[in-house]
Amino acid sequence: MKRIVLILWLASLSLAAYSQAKKPTIMVIPGDNWCVKNNYVQVYDDLGKTAEVPDYRKALRNDSDMLLAISKIGEMMAERDFPLKSLESCLKTLDNQAAEDGLLVSKGGDGVAESPIDRLKKTAKADIWMQLNYTINHVGPRRSLTFNLQGFDAYTDKQIAAASGTSDLKSPTTETAILLEEAVLMHIDSFNDQLKSYFDDLFENGREIVVRIKVWDSFEEGLEKEFDGVELGEIIEKWMAENTVRGRFSTSEATENRMLFEQVRIPMEETSENGSVRAVDARYWVGKLRKLLRKQYDVESKLMMQGLGQAQLVIGEK
């Protein structure tokens, strides 16, 4: 009897630990393929070149089926205790920030070069983007739905989970959301297991980012400039080794003017001296390197971001 009680007690502790485990923050968005096929795209100027990205605002405003489909996916994810970010709410926040962003310029008068998707990612701050593509199939008077659900790491754009399937044939009056729920229901738990496994790996081994180090022309000697006999490039590389998770990073390029660090694993969170815990992103993490260079070596630098997962530190001046 005592053994049974002990087993039940240990099982309850295991369930409690699992329920308290951190899960990825997710945003469900229309898939790129679906947006292109339905002409929900947006053209913007990317440093003089014309680029095309999905227009989520137009898609949600004009296509009620996709809006309902996203809501249904969100409902099923919420039932499985995965925190969600609302695409609609983030788009509204972007609208409110539009006037302020339009006035944001650098000291040299240059505007901020950033894609609409990058701006949305910064606002959403979701760990994983779930892209939903679906097609309605017609067989005689009945119809079915085929879906493709892909999970992407918002920092690296790597696919980390996927599921696809087709619902049974239903009457032509059956709502799209019901067809989607039937098709997805058989695969959603497997999909969530993939997400959970990936997120567990992030907490154990760190989030992956890319860091580029460059120098302004005015910074003489570049990364070969010495401080007490140690070159600046060596100082930076040592800092990377000491501050990445388990020292995991790859130096892909190292010259007198630039360095490229790939597969850089940074912690997901850190605990301050007062015990408070804060999330760590690429900007905050590389910002600590920037502060170190300024404080200990009197070297100024400018930190610029490309998306969430690529940080560029240009050394020599702000």
C-alpha cells in the first residue's frame, strides 16, 4: 500500500512539473503559398529593390474563412495549453506605431531599412510561427479540406514541426472551420509534441542566432587593434565562448575588418542578482558585448538588427 501511495505521489509531482514547463509562444498566420494564390501580397521597397511579402492585414480583412480557420487552430492549441499571440492584435499595434516609425531616422538622415514581416516579428515576439495553408476539394456535390501546417522558428526561419492531412467528404454546406477541425484533429497532438521537443532543446542548448561584427572605415587598425597585447577580434571571440550556452558557436569568418559567428547559442532567459527572471533575445544579448567594449576598452559601436535572429555590431562609433 505504501508503495502504491509513493508511486502516485511521484506521478503527481511529474505531472505538476510537466504542467509548469515552459512552452513556446506561438502565432498562427496564413501560409505564404495561400497568400500568393489568393493575391494577398504586399510590395515594399527594400533598399532600392522591389520585394513582395504576404499581406496578412488584407487577408484577414477580406477572407472570413481564413480568419475562422486561424481562430479554430488557436482554439485547439489553447486547449493543449500552448500560449498564443493574436495576429489581429499585433497588426493593430503596428498600425498604431506607423506614424512614429515614419519619423524615425538615423543621425545621417537614413530611414530604417526593415521589411513588414520583420516589423511584425518584433511586435509579436512569438517564438514560433505556425503557417497555415489549406485547399478546399470538390468531389461531386460534396467537399473536403486538405491542410498543411508548418511551424517555423521566428529567429532562424527553420522549419521545426509539420503536419498535413485531409478531412472526410462532407456536404457543401459544411463550414470550412469544421472541415479544418476534423482534418487537423488527428495530427495536432503529434504537431504539438514536435513543438514541445524543439522548445525543450532551446532551453537546454540555447536559442540559435547569427552575429556579424564589422568596423567603420574611421576605426583604424580594425579588429587587429590591440589592447594589452590582445587583438580586439580575440577579445570578442573569447567573450562569445564565455557567454554562449556551453560555448556553442561557429566562427565562419574572421578578418581585420569583419567576423561572422553562426550557430550562436544564447540562453533563453537569465536570472538577475535580485532573483527576477527575464527573457533573453539577440538584441539584448549582443547589447551586453557592446557595453563591455565601451566600458572596458573605450570602443564605441552601433548595434543593428535584421529580423529577430541576426545581429550586426559595427565597431568604431555609434
